[in-house]
Amino acid sequence: MRLSKAYVPTLKEVPAEAEVVSHRLLLRGGFVRQLTRGIYTYLPLGLKTLNKVADIVRQEMNRAGAQEILMPMVQPGDLWAETGRWEFYGKELLRFKDRADRDYCLGPTHEEVVTDLVRGEVRSYRQLPLNLYQIQTKFRDEIRPRFGLMRGREFVMKDAYSFDRDEAGADASYRAMYDAYCAIFRRLGLEFRPVEADTGSIGGNFSHEFMVLADTGEDTIATCQACEYAANLEKAEVVVPVDKCDCGHDCPAFSEIPTPAKHTVDELCDFLGIEADTLIKTLLFDVDGAPVAAMVRGDRELNEIKLKNHLHATDVKLASPEQVVAWTGAPVGFAGPVGLKAANIKIIADRELDFECGWFTGANKADTHLKNVDLRRDVKLDAYADLRNITEADRCPRCGGEVKLRKGIEVGHVFKLGLKYSQAMNASFLDENGKEQIMVMGCYGIGVSRIVASAIEQNHDADGIKFPPSIAPYEVALLSLAGKDPEVAEAADKLYAELTGMGVEVLYDDRDERPGSKFKDADLMGMPMQLVLGGKGLKNGIIEAKDRRTGEKRELKLADFAGEFASWRRTVRQGWGLGVE
Ligand code: ATP
Ligand code: MG
């Protein structure tokens, strides 16, 4: 493509609304434009990259035996009523009515539609397993659409759904998708980790999220340095030490200490001159309408999802100040496990709290704390449970190796659904014995448009984007520094034709611009290989080549251009962990 003719409206100024680097660079580089909150138009360069991502996803899905279909974006409300999601899916579901006053929604996901399709057609075990997928625009009326393509309201997703005869079949389908996802993210040239993810209330089944590692990611994942283990924070199990303290639980009886207006852990530690790991933090929650007190050590973070899973709850929220006062009999900031007022309150302690005694805790009394609390002796606990976030000081729950916390962006999700939708919608088949059975399902999503943003979050510098070769809009940026020199212009035209003839996609900067602004734009737009032809080089029979990822430069001989280019291309792709396709 000749840049002089391309619609690539680059921007000099960084748009104020863009908070993250991928959003800024996608706007500045002329890849996308926002129409309205969370809704974007893809310009030619943006669309090329989006399509390349989609193509890789499509090829690997097909290779894994999934079949592509295209389902409607508009879905009837009746179908969603069958699974109960018409009611339970939050405001992200954009609901509307047609002229006959019937309910509809814009598809945020397609479990209902695909299950409806299959239950009407698949009758026999011989037609299973079946895996159907689509690549399509989804709509979710996100509460906070932000970060450009990272969290849009309208976005492109690949969603696949598998149907199997039994659990073993569903496990095999799941494994095939897991492997396909690994192949996809490798081919995209991204550093990624599959992590064990929370399955929420569905329990018993399993789920992995695929994370692109990037410091700007919203998710924290725990990874083991020694083995393959990686898990989301809410899933990463904390292993508590086996050796209990040898105090014999005979510390002195607890007693009150005055702590005027010391509400927070920090204030309290400063005031008493103690360390945060000697006190217990008590947090109060409204769990499905019932009061719960959950405790972790003062220097730890409680994970609400761990609490929710432990209680098999559906809704966990922090208690309101009014509830705190009612349940503890004290103002906010003085809650503790001893002498809570609410009679029916459940008290749950993080497992770690079982290994020490002599704790400082709130006294459920204004401006007062307790010292020398022993949970075993002084409190009627409902349970010890794994409630806190893992830290880098903890050990890997699998192998005992060292744990590192990394930031990541969720780009894919594989989920074994089991019977959840097939049962609700009666998707059944006749087995070998003519007996009716319910299909076992799985669902598998990939955020195609989010991948574009994640690739940039992971690969950029101060000058712009560094696209992996497999998804760059063009593999090569050819810069002609011809100025007024027709010989250079002619030689550049010839090279452009030669490269194109070799099947290489080239963005040819043939504009009448200063070299400086051509260099800047090439770095901004991020094609992985830059070729720069100037008057001096042409005279010496060479063209300058720059690897956008490393910044490394080399000179290619024009006399043996095809050969030198091919070997340089191999080097660049290898640097990205990619072979030559
Ligand atoms: P998140 O937790 O980020 O909201 P999710 O768990 O709701 O995502 P899924 O329902 O698992 O998302 O969707 C499959 C994939 O679609 C996600 O892994 C993600 O890559 C992508 N995705 C989800 N929501 C958005 C969005 N608002 N904008 C862009 N991509 C999205
Ligand atoms: Mg998800």
C-alpha cells in the first residue's frame, strides 16, 4: 500500500480521553476512531490487524475440528428466559422491544442461541461431539467502557461451544480447545500464560483464562518459578505452614486497651507500636442477606471471591456502615471476633490465624481494641478457610516453588459448562441404548479486538507500537527518502514491486515528507521491519534495514536483495518466537 494514497490519519497530539498506551497509540497511529463511548470504527490499518488476529484464530479453531457458523446478533428475550438469564444478566445486557412489543437483546454471548440451534437438530449420539464457533461483534453495555479496544461496549469475540455425549468427551473437547488456544497465542507472537480461573458458583467444573502478560494489565496472576503452575489471585491457593506455634495456647486472658480514634491498621500499629502481622483484621459482609465476619491477618488482603466460594454464596458485599454498627454495637473500625452483637453472625477465619495466638483485635466497642485474643479459646468460629490473597512470600501450592505475581490481560477463557445450559434448555440426545441423555457443554471465548490492544500493551516503546510480524497490518515499512531525486524514487518503486511480488505486505511511504517525519511515523505505526532507501545508500548499492522490536540496524545489499531480505526476515521473526510462514 502506498502511504500517499492510504487513509491513515495519524495524530500529533495525544487525545485526552485515552488513558492507556494501546488506546493512545491506536488513535495516534490512525488505526481506530471512537464513534461514541466504547464503540469504535476500525480504519484500514486497524482492520488489517483485527483480520489477521481473526484469521489465526479461525485457522487454529478449524484445525482443532471446530466448525464456523454465524449466529444473529439480535436475540429473542424468550430464549434468555428459559435459562433465567433474562432476569439475572445485569445491565450489560442491552434489552429492547420490536414493533410488536416483543423482548429482544443484543448478544453479549451466545449460549442460549447455540443451544437452541443444537437441541432442534441433534438427536443421536452419532452426531456428537460437535463444536461450533463464530467470530462476531458482541455488545455488552459495560458500566465503565474504557481503555479503548481493551474494554469496549461493542467488540469482536470468537466464541465456540462444544457438545458432548458425556463428561469424558467434554473433557477431551476442553483439552482440544486449551491446546488450540496455546497454538493461537504462540502464533500471535505474544507472551502469555494459561491460568487456572475461578468457576464461580458452577463448582466442580474447570476453567482457564489465557492472560497476555503486560505491566498495565488489570488482573494479577500468581505464577510459579519452578513449575507450570499459574492461577488467578482468587484461585491461587495459599499453603499454610504445617508447624503450629508452640505456645500451648496458654497466653494471658484477653483484655481491653484504649485506642481512641484509631480505625485503620496503620493508625493502630503506629499508636501501639506493633507490627500489622500481630493483629487480626475483621471485615463484615452481607452474604446473601446474612451477616458474616471474615478475618485475615492485619498485613493481608482478603479475597472476596474466596469467601464467596467458601460459603457457596451468590452475592457478597461489604456491610454498610449501618450494618456494621448494628452487628458490632460499635462504630466502623472497631470490629473484632469477640463479643459480636449479631447473634446469627457467621465467623470465618483465614487458616493462617490458627497458627498463632495473642492477637490484637477490635473490641466491638468505640475506641477500644483487645489484646491477647486466642481464637480457639475465645471465639466460637464457624470455620477456618483460605481467605487471603497469595503473596510472593508464599510457596507454590503444587510444587513448593517460588511464587511471582505478574500483571496480565484476559484475552481468552475456556470453560467447562457441564449441564448448566443443556439441562435448562433440554438439549438431549439418544445414546447407544436409546436412552435420553443431556449433552455436556463447554464454551470458549477469545477477545479478538482485545488482543489487538493487548499486543500493543505488551509491545511498545516511547516512539510507538512494535507489532509482532504475524499481526502487523504490513510486515514491512518501506521508506523512500527520494526528496527530489527521481532515481531514488524509481529504485524505491522497484523494490516495492519486488517485495510485493515476493508476497510480502509492504506499507510504502512514498509521501513527499521530510525524512524525520517518515521515521517518526514508521516507529509510531509499528511495522516490524523497516527498510530505508536514500540517495547515498542507492549509490553504494545498499538499503538500511531496522528491526522495530530491537532497534537493531543492518545494511542489505541491493545486488542480492531477495536473499539478504529473506535471511533478515527469518532473524526478525525468530526474535518474536515465530517461524517463517
Ligand atoms: P472481563 O472479566 O474482562 O469483563 P469476561 O470474563 O466477562 O471479561 P468472557 O465472557 O469470558 O469475558 O468473554 C470472553 C473474552 O472476550 C474475554 O476473555 C475477553 O478477552 C473478551 N472480552 C470480554 N469483555 C470484553 C469487552 N468489554 N471488550 C473487549 N473484549 C472483551
Ligand atoms: Mg472471563
